[in-house]
Amino acid sequence: MGAFQIHTSGRLLINKEALLDNRVFTEVSYRTQKSRNRLEEYDRDGAKWVYIDSLTDVSREKVKRTFTKLSGEYSQLLQSMDDAGMDCVPTAIEFTAETLQINEPFIRSAIETCMNSHYSVYTWAYLDAGLHSDSVKGYSKQCALVQWIADFVNKIHASEADAKRSERLIRSFRVNLLTAITDIELEIKIPTSETRFNKWFDDILKQMKSGLEPVDIIQIKRQNNSNRAKITPEQQKVAEFFQINGTNMSVAQVYKKWITWGKRNSWWLDENGTFDPPTEGRLYQILRPLKNQHKQAKTDAITYRAESVPSISRMLPEKKNHVWVIDGTAHNENVKYGDNVRQHVYTIKIADVGTLRMVGASPLIGVREPFVALKEAILMGIRETGYKPAIIQCDRGPAWTELQAWCKVNGIKLYPSIVGNARAKTIESIFNMCDNDITRFLKGFSGMNRTALHLNSRASERRENQGKQNARSASIVMDWITEKGLKLWNERVIEQLEGKTCNKTPYELWDEKESYVPKLSYVQLCQLCGTLHKRKLTIAGLDVQHNTESYTYFPPIKTSEQRAVAEKVFSYIPMDAQTTNRLSIYILNGGEPAPVFDHENRYLGVWTLKERTAYIAETKEEKELLDNYIALQYRVEQSAKEHNAGILQYIEKHPDYEAIVELGEEMLTGKHRPYTGRYDKSELLEEEINAKADDIPIKEKPQYKEVADCDTGDIYRIRIN
């Protein structure tokens, strides 16, 4: 013990006597090494010491072997104390003072434990300074560290009566502390260079000894900087303007322009007239809290809302058909269209939000969202499910106003997303999951949405070439989207839904959930999704051309009740009229039953395809069908006969029967007026003139005479009557 010391410079010393006593050197070899400058000697308090780092490699190795036992004993002691949860710092400091080993792990652990458990005591001193939370924590940790250092040094002084040994332990503590602090991540830095650290260490001990508290010693950096109070509201507004003016300058660029403007306007001049501007770091501190607000001016409204405005978390509807959501996206597959192979197909998709079932899709060529495609996707969903949604959510695309008008006519509420919030729709996440789980595994996969601009939107070059080589035709892909593509998604197991375990497919969720709206009747479904045809009624029925196919629809006549309804149709709708015999028929699928309405939109029933009878009815079924037609013919003829007979019978019994008959048989020549020949209108006119001659005054014609002026020669006209 006492063989080692630490020089104030931090270099380790070993006592000369220890080297001789432990046979590292003899007297002769020591003098030889010294004369050859192979060791550096140091006199201290009348004793000879040698710098360890001045020894040769061979000599240092002998020292290490000689003192291995001592190091091993101290190391084992430190580890045992640490495992037992005891304070091993004093022992570690003593170990360093007596050996060549720095016990940094033990010191660092003690420092971190102390700072993390005691820094909250000092946070009050920095909370009102307007600092970042990390800075408040960093300054508070330094206070805890300062208190720990002072307490430890005081403990060394109190426990060691020998002043020399006490000084040696403090130097050991200083070395261990510097080594430990170098490896600790601190929010507020502590000087780690040897010279600056020693000054910091000595200043702390001196100030603590004078009675100052840690919060008085650890001051906020640049708090007393004269530039701190030099930034006026005007100066700050100018700096902010430079940042939001649309050029997206960095803080460093803003600072340059700010300083230039400050020089022009004589800002930040000290008492001597010297230009002393704030630092760039100070400007950064001012602009950093305003970053989100400045983004509103530097970016578009959609980006600002998506990145800076708090979002709303919504629950999915509990019932199906409450909300359907519709949007368009590129189908990420290379297809053949015309002479090109690329991502041609764009798809309008609609899904039920409550079950995530994709109910409809409308593929088209090119990146566009026309109203026709939106309507087709919605009608496909209604046709496939049999339900009309209560609400449809969409973005404000080019056709949303047309969609709004259509929804209003058909009793559907339309909720367009607000600006910047379109990507919050459920269908956006469905698009992403569909691409990740289904589309990317198609042989012609083209990479993620090629209409997007982000860096990862493209597939690799190799995958791109493979996708083009395996491209299918556009028509095949469009059929796949509306059939197999929808089925693959709706049969995909959803593992998590709203943060809870689901493990069900959209089809299963659809079957188990109750509908928010009642199911449409067949007539309502046909009216909403079917194709309207207006055709004239003939004795053969309604001849319709639908999807290039010809169909003849006829009212059902299997039962007497059905024949009674059919008889009224053929009796009361005139066959030779121009408009009243035009009926409206809604065909959902060609050949399937279709509802029919008259020209005044009165419901006439669901008509089916007209059945043809056998040329010669022989079987029971053939005869039954023929009998139904004959029965209808009889009812129509008999109804007409009975109707006309009833009219004749009624008129015959009428008291004015003869007058009615006579008037009915009278020729339609109009009113009679006797003819007396033509009038001579000229004679009538002359008589009228003569009769009125005495009553009309006749004006005389004015007469004039001319008189000459003797003086001037002017001629004047003077009236004489």
C-alpha cells in the first residue's frame, strides 16, 4: 500500500523504494536505466518517484506482474461490494490510488444512479427559464452531480487524518470521475478535457465550500449573454418572414439574411458602436418552437393537415351498410393495352366500413375518376349485396358534385372528406393491405402505386422487367378485378381490427353483423340498378333489346288472378296510341324477371319472358300453357264485349234515347247561317261619308300675298284669310 500516487497532471507514479523492494530494479540497474533516460524521476516530499509511462515496455511488464496480486484482491473486493448493493466508490478510489487500474465502471454506475434518483430535487430552479425539457433535466442532473462530488470529497477529508493520503485519494477520485463522465450521455455537457475539467472540479469544490448551493453554481449557459435580451418583436418577425417566404431556407440561410438586414438597420450595436448580433444558435432556439406553425405557410393545406394538425380517431360502425366508402387507386399490375405494356388500369373501389367487405369495383383505363365509374361501382355493390347504404363517404374528386346530386335523388347521404383528410378514409388502409397481401404477388406486379411520388413507389428494375414480360391484357385484368380480385380480398382473414383480435374474413363479418338499413325489395333493386327501357305495348308483349340481345316480356298468366291483372293491362292500354302505350321496364339482368310501369308510372307487376307454346300442344305442360293464353284471350274479348254491351243497354233505357241516337247519327257540319249574297262595301262607305259630311268642319286653304321692304329689299309673305 502507498506504492502508487497520481501526479497533478494525471500521470501515475510509483515509489522508487517499491521498485527496489520488489526486485523490479537493483540499485545498479536503476542507475543505469536513469543514466540512459529510460525512466523519468520525480522528487516529492524528499521521496523519489518514477513516472510509470516513462519506463520501457519490459520494465512496465515487470511492474504489472509484480503488482498483479494486489490488483486481483482489490478487483474481487469491488465486485463483491457491488453485487451486495454496497457503496463501492470509496474502495474504488482507494484502489486507484494504490494500483495502476482505473475503476471507471463502478464510478460511472454510482454517478448515473445518483443523478437519475436526485435530479428531480433541482428541477424547480430551471422550469421557469423557458428551456426545453431535456435542458431542464440536464441542468438538474449537474446539480445532483455537484452535490454528490462535494459530499464525497468531504467524506474523504473527514475519514483520512493523513493530509497526504487524503490528497492522494482526491486525485484518484478526480481521475475516476473524469473517465466515468466521458462515457456518460448528458443532456448538458461537462468539460471533458483534462485542463478544463480540473478547473471545473476545483471551482465546484471552492464554491460549495463557500456555502453556495448547486443551483447557484450550475447556471444556464448564455444566460448572461448580452445578446439574450437584444431580440425585439420586430427582429423576430423579420426572421420568421425569411423562413416562411416560400424559399424553404435553412436556419443558417435565414441567419445570414437576418444579420444582413440587421446591419442595414443598425441593430445589435453595443455601447462602443460595435455590431454584436445574436448567435445562430439563439436564432435556432427562437425558430424551433415555431416550426409547426411555419409549416402552414411553407406547405400546402393538405400536407399541413396531414402532418401537423391533430388527427381524429374514429370507431368503425357497429352495423353493416351504415357507411360505405369509395375511392380510386391505380391497379399495380403491368397490362397490355394498345402497343404499350405498363400500369394502365385504374380502379374505383367501394367497401363497407363496418365489415371491410369490398362490395364493388369499377376498373377503367387511365388515371381518372368519372361519375360514370363511381356510379357503376356503387350500383355493383347494391346489386351484389341487395342493400342501399345509408351514407357514402368520398373525397372531393372531380365528380363528387355529380355524385352528390345522384345520392340526393336516391336517398343516400354523401359525406365528402374535408381537405387534407382524404387519406384518413378506411379504404386507404384497405388499398394498402390489398397491395401488400394480394397485388404484389401477381406475376405482372408493377410496384406500388406508380402515380405516387415517394421514393419507394417503384419496384426493382428486375421485378419491373419480369412484370412486363408476364403482363396480361387489360380486359382480362379488369374482369379479374371485379370477380376474383374482390373474392380474394373478402376471403382474406383480418387478424386485428381496431386493436383487437379478429381472425375473421370480411364475408364472415358481413354475415354476423346486423344491417343498418332494411334490404331492398326486388322491384327497388331493379329500379336502382337495372337498365330502363321504354317500349310500346303490343299484343305480343314488350319487345326489348338489352345488351345486344332481344327479349319479349309478358305479364304472368299462370293463375286466374294473374290473368285478371294481364287482362286489365291489355284492355286499358291502347295499342295504337303514341305515348300512353309506352311502358317502362327495368331489366337487372337480361332474361330475368323485370318490373313494369305504365306511362304514368303506375306499377303493373313483375313481368317475365314470354313463353312459346308448342306448334301442336300434346303434353300436359304444353296444353296447360296453351290454355293459359287462350284463357287470357277469352277474358280480353269477353271483357270488351261485356263492356260494350253494358253501354248499349244503358243508353237504350235512357229517357232521351232517341235524341241521343239522333245526335249521334247527325252529320258534323257545324252551325248553319242563311246566305244572302255579297255586300257592296263601296256604296256603304259613300253613304256613311255623306251622312257625316255636315258634322265634320272643313278647313279653308290659307292664302298669302308678298310685300317688299323699300329700305332693305326683303320680301315678306302676309296671310290674307
